[in-house]
Amino acid sequence: MAEHDIQHLTTPLSEALVVSVHAGDRIRLSGELFTARDAAHQRLVALLDAGQPLPIDVRGHVIYYTGPSPPRPGMIIGSAGPTTGSRMDTYAPRLMALGLRGMIGKGARSLAVRDAMQRYQCVYFGAVGGAGVVLARYIKHAEVIAYEDLGTEAIRRLVVEDFPLVVLNDTHGGDLYETGQARYARKVVSS
């Protein structure tokens, strides 16, 4: 795929923009992201259950499932690779209902989450696992904004520039894991 086939998106993401992308699309994302993993998601949903406001406004935003390592001297952030998205499947639909437009992780999502993505117009982006040091180069600013006691799993606000992603699940029910496996199986059978 040529560079011109890459779509450049900037956060916050509108519903129309999210609907325009499809599973398999290559994306370069710029703007603001929030980081959150299991422990932070658990706290966010506990606040919702208690009728309390969240420490972040997820409307139009993207949550990156990462727990970056501490930065070395002179660096903005340490290694910042994706964690497995299914670990947040219990919590993700609640945040999508509040207007979350994107999630970044690795691995397949549950049927319930894929259905919620269609219902609430949210996209699941994939980042390359094992490439956290390379991905950190696209992060231009990082600051802890909630749950500092969680250490690497604290919620951070990141500013990214041309962060490389692929759409894994879209708002139309497209699933790159399913279509990719089917495409591979056809190639193996015809070989």
C-alpha cells in the first residue's frame, strides 16, 4: 500500500469520521489520546456506577491500552506498546455509550464489544505489539492526569503525531482478524 493510501486522522474524532474508516485501513493518528488499562478502566466504571463524574471526558476521544515504561533521562516516555484489548471488554461498552470514538490495542475483541462499536460508532485500532520503543517515537508529550498511584497504569494524556495504526474493527461490523484469516486460508488452499 502506498503512502497516499494512508489516512491521516486527528483527534477528537467525529462520528462521521469514524464511520468513514473500514477494517484494514491504514491510519496515521495525530492529536490527543488517553492511556488506560485494566485497573484504570475498573475505576472509571466504578465511578459511573456511583453516579460520579469521570476524571477524563471521553467524548470524541481515543483510549490507548498501554502502560508505558518510565522514560529514560531526556525522553518523553518509555516503551509504549499496546496491551490486549479483550482485557477491557467488560468495561469498553460503558465508555462507548459516553461517546468514546476509538480504542487502540492488540488482539481480537468480543462479540459484545464489536456490537457496541456498531451501536455507539466507535473504532478499534491496532498497534503493533512488541514495537513499544518504536511507537514511543510518535509520542510528543505525556503527562499523568489521573490515578497516579497506579504507576505505569495511571491514566495519561498523550499528544501523538502520525501514530501508525490499522483499523481492526469498524462501525460496520468489519473485522480484520476474520477477513485476514479468510484471505490467508484462500491463499494457502490455492497454493
